[in-house]
Amino acid sequence: MTAPAPAAVRTTWSWPRVLGVTGAVLLVAMVVHVVALVLLGGPVGGPVSLRKPATFAETGWLLCWSVALVLARLRMRPWQRHVVGVAVLAFAVVEPVVMGIQAWRGVPSHYNFSTPFDAALVRIGAAGTAAVFVVGMVVLLVATLRSPGTSSHGTPPELRLGVAAGVVVTLVACAVGMVMISTNSGVYRGGLGSGFGRTGAYFGPDAATVGPDYAGFRPATAGGDLVLPHAVGVHGMLLLAVPAVLLAGTAAHHRLALVATMVGAVLLALAVLLVHAFRMLPLDALGVPALVVLALCVLAYLGALASAGRSLLASRSTSRRVTSA
């Protein structure tokens, strides 16, 4: 049998395909953990729950599919594709695996240094792959900003804006995650670095600090909640890059304005949540002006997303008519 040509191998096992398959596996893992949580019971919130591997698998599959779409459209050098692909793959797979191991063992996955094994999972497995992921996102950001956009075969401006903004939002989420790791808590109560070098126990926040936990939403923390802005940020590629990729294939004349609206809405909402958190205030202390701004951001984003969806459907309908003519 004749071996396939190198070009065919590269096409078959391209990074968009690898990330697409990985995302599908993570989607299945998410569903399995959700079903297990329903059938076996157990807490939905708190430091030990099957919800955590399900949540991280959800983040992983959406990230894989989002980056796969971007890599399929963005012009990049081969080494940049490899760096981004490896970084996303490592982060998307290792994080849910760590969460799953700890959840099924019945021990906390975050801020747990009770044994050398637990400490290794936190420092090498979770924090280590997060650092690799940051490198990959920086490479993707540089490649996006340097991608040609002047010729007919260049990167459309709305695609460049959406991908770059999505990467920036994701990097902000990584920075927030580093703050959480440095303090061993998703509740910000001032200071940085207090969690470094601690071993021999679980150092996460107690129930009184976290307050009521509604499947990860904690409105009454004794300090600023960093989990919500972190959760919004890690979906930056889905929120901004994916709509930009889909819009870039339409004939809509207002593509850049739609992407810019979505970018502005997400960045402003994220800024409001972060300022509130670093003021060490719980979510239930959000004032009326902040709530109005957040509501306007949500409405602006959803309105732009709906318009983008209509443009995409109209473009596909036109393409079908041309093809059938």
C-alpha cells in the first residue's frame, strides 16, 4: 500500500480537525458528568462536586471548537499554529482531567495541597497548563495583529478585531485566575501572593467567606467575587472570535460595526465586574448604575449577535439560490 502524501496527512490531521475532535470528546465528558451528578446526587456547589469537571469540560470543548474555527480562517505561520494548537489542547484536556480526578476522589480540586499528589495536580497539572495556555494565546494575538489585511486574500478587519479582542478577554481571565491562585481563593479580600509556598492542607475559602453557592454563582461573598468575571473571560473566544469568524463569510456591509458592538459590550461588562470585585464588594452590592450598565451591555451584545445571525442566514440563503440556479 502506498503511503499517503505528506500534504494529505497535514490536511487530515490539521489543528482545526484535532481541536474539533478533542472538543467533541470533551462535550461527551461534560454530558457524562452532568448525568452522573443527576443520578448519583451530591452537591452542585462547594469545593467537591461533579459539577466542576462538567464545567471545565464545557469550557474546554467550547474553547477547542472556537480556536478550531479561528485557525481555519486566520493566516498564520506553521510554527504559530503548532504553538497555539498544543497550548489549547493541553489546557482544554488537562484541566478537566484534574477536576475529574479530584471530584471522583471526593477531594477539593482547587487550592488543595493536602498530599504531594494533590499539590502536583494543582501546581503542575492545573497552573502549569494554564501558563502554557497563556503563551499560546499571546502567539495567537501577535499572529492576528500581524496578519495581512490589505489585499483581497487578507484578514477582514472584523475578523482581526473579533479574534484579537477574544484573545485579550481570555488573557484577562487568565490574569484573574492567577490572582485567584495566588490567594487560594476566588473571593478577593485584598493582597496578592499569600497563597504561594503553602503546603499540607486545603487552603480554599470557607463556607462563610463564599456565602450561598448556587452552582458556582455566589452573590453574597465576604469580598469581591472573581469567579464570575473569570468565567466570562475564559469564554472570550466564543463570545467575540466565533461571531467574527461567522460574519466574515457573509456579505453584510455592517460586519465591523456588529463585531465592534459585541467587543465593546463584553469589555465594558467585564470591566464593571472586575472593578466591583477588586473593591472587595459582593455581587449583591452592585449599585443601580452598575446594574443598568451591565443590562445595556447584555442587550447590546444580544442585539448585535441577533443581527449577525440574520446576516449569516441571509448569506447562506443567497448562496443556496445561486448554487441551485
